[in-house]
Amino acid sequence: MEDFIYIIVRGIAIGILISAPMGPIGMLCIQRTLNKGQWPAFFTGVGAAFSDIFYCLLTGLGLSFVTDFIESHQILLKILGSLVIIAFGISLFKKNPARTLTKPTQQNNSFWSDTVSGFFLTLSNPLILFFIIGLFARFNFMTPEFKYYHYIVGYISIFAGAIGWWFTITYLVNKLRKRINIRSMKILNRAIASILMFMAFIGLILGINDYILSING
């Protein structure tokens, strides 16, 4: 039971952290919330979540072929994963999300088309694989002792975390639509980047500490 709680909590956290950065898909969801309402934007996020879980599966399958390497280099992976997330956070902090904002459309698209557009927009950025690998390593998500059903629960948890994020963000933007502006989007973007960098920095310190202990031991 503890193993399931372990993987569910970490899966939800990974799902949220993958979805949270305000890149093009985040801006598109905010835009659709402001122009079309919550549900078209939410289903855009659902499409993004399907794309994220696809990349997570690719990452998991790739890592499963090098399980022995991961088991013997967990400390190194934790350090490298933290560095990747720190670099991503710095890039995210410096980026102006308003530059990715597209002109609002006047078409009445179906939820299906919103989902498909969200899926392919996210799928068009394969570099997210490196971010996912960093998160998997940081949270020690792929461990050799887990069985296939643990991984199934884990991937479902990642998807649930992503869906929960998109529902929350579109709900809040819809409620606060009159108060949302470009400046507040930028502040939100930097807040998310700061949280990512803080978590990664803690992981980096812990990883270095484990490495020092392993040398002295």
C-alpha cells in the first residue's frame, strides 16, 4: 500500500509540474478561457495531457532498457535531473509568455478540435522529453523493484495531475477573467519558474550530499 501511495503522490506531482510552465499551450488555454470560456480551454489542456503522457511512456520505456544503469547511478541522475530542471526554470523565468499569444479566433470549435489542437501543439515540442527525464530522476519515479501495475497506477496519476492542473487553471482564469492581463501572466510564469528552481536546487543539494557520503563511506 505504501508503494502505491509513493507512486501516486509523485505521479500527480510530475503531472502538475509538466503542465504548469506557461509555454505556448498554457497561453493558448488562457486565451481560450478568456475568449471562449472554461471548457474549450480545459479540453485543450486535456489534449496537452494526452501528449504529455505519451512522452512519459516513451521516457519510461527508454529508461526501462537501462534499469541497471539507473540503479547504480541514482545519485548522478538525481544531480543531473536537478540541473536540467534548474536550467529549464531559468529559461522559463526569462521568457515572456505574452510573445506566444496568438490572435483570438472567432470560430466555434468543438471540444474535440480543442483537444486535438492541444495534443499536437504539445507533441510538437519533443524537447519536453529531457524535462520529463529530469523529473523522473528527481522524484525517483522509475525504480527496479516496482511491478507493471505500479507503473500503470503511476502513469494514471501523472495524467490525473495534468488534468487537475488544467481544470484548476482554466477555472481560476474563468473566474478572474476581468482581472487577467499580460503583466499577471508574466508574474504567474515567473512564480512557477521560481518554484521549479527551488525544488530542483533542494534536489541538487541532497544529491551532492549523497555523493559526498558515498565517497566517504
